[in-house]
Amino acid sequence: MTWTYATVEREGPLTIVTINRPEAHNALNAQAHIELEAIFDAFAEDDSQWVAILTGAGEKAFCAGHDLKQQAAGGGLTTPPKGFGGLTARFDCPKPVIAAVNGVAMGGGFELALACDLLVADSRAVFALPEVRVGLAALAGGLQRLPQQIGLKQAMGMLLTGRRVSATEGLALGFVNEVAQGDVLTAARGWAAQLLECGPLSVRATKESVLRSLSLPLAEAMAAQWDFPAMQTLLSSEDAVEGPLAFTQKRKPAWQGR
């Protein structure tokens, strides 16, 4: 399928999604939101796709957030049911998504990156939730995810001032996994390759268990995780047999994702 504001490439079980509005610093208008939600719906539902990378077109921006020109013209702040970019309110997809932040990630663009499971940043990347500076608030998960990922005081320092943070500072704060020394998409592919070496059902069960356990007391989370859907799928899968068998036979496992 051809999209207007995004491109989708597949490299085996890896899906690469690129926001394609470089002339607008990859800010998302209403149609871009709809397209990205459909793209991530397709990724979530396709058994042949195990990992996704999300990046932006061009060298300046990952995503500059909402298209404020559209808003100023009366277009509003409407986002699809699955959230900003079809991702920030997507709580039912256990497949991992990697943000390859190639430039500016502002407002909703930063929230989009925070919603990904791993974040690789170009050395020139800049992050901020500047909504307070324009009379708005970070309502696409930034108010919740940033404190969760870097702690309350550091998050408040960013949220209440809208200040900008470099990739290096983001690494120190803990929301960046790696500052790429070269091409950020190449670095993100390196993380994807590591994920693809692991059992896909194991990765999904792990992601689901970690995220669902965040809101539970420890003892309750440890008991409940056995009944989480992705964990149930893993424990009854062929891959759960293949992994230990490959280990005993001293060979690489042939994951099937079932």
C-alpha cells in the first residue's frame, strides 16, 4: 500500500516505518495520524513481522509533534484511538518498537519516541516537551511516561519548563539507550538484530509482563504474569521447546514465532 505521509519497508521480520513530512519537520497532521495508526495495526497483526523501527525522513527532525499550523487553522488536536501517531495509546501490542531519532523530537514527537521500547538517538537529536510554552500540556503520555522512565524530579525539570535536552543528556537521564556514533538507522538496525536473535514470543512475553507489572505490587505481578496472554502463548509454544533443544545441541535456534 502507498501512503502519503509515511513509508514502510520490510527486511525479513523487521518493519521500518518512516514519517515522511520533512518539509514540516515530520509534524503530524490529521491524515498522518490515520496512516500511522493503520501501519502499526498492520504490523501488530502480521505474524511474519517481529520488530519495528520508527524514524523520520530527512536529517533535521524525527517528529516535531502536532502540526500547529493545522491547529491554528482550526484543525484541532484530534488523534486516533491508538494515540499520537497511532502508537502512544497502543497498549495491546507486545511486539517491540525501536525509535531511531534522527533529529528534533518535540512535543508529541518526543511522546512518540517515549512510547517505543528502545530509543536510539542521533548525536544531533534534541528532545523536549514544550507544551507549557504554548499554553498546552503533554497529553499523549508524556506526563506519565517521562516520570516513569527518568524519575519525578528530573521529569518535572523538563515538563514544567519545556526545556530542551540533548541526546547525550537523554542518555544520562535514562530515556535514550544509545547515542549513535554514525547513522542512527544503522544503530537501530543493530538493536533490531539483537532482538531478532531472541525468541520472538519470549520478547513479547517479556515486554508484556514488564509493562503490565509496573502498576502492580511485586508479589501480585509475579503471580499474575503466568496468566498474561503473551506469556501463555510463549509457554505453550513450539519455540519454548526449540530454544532449550537448540541450546543442548549447540546450534542457533530456528524460531518460528509459534
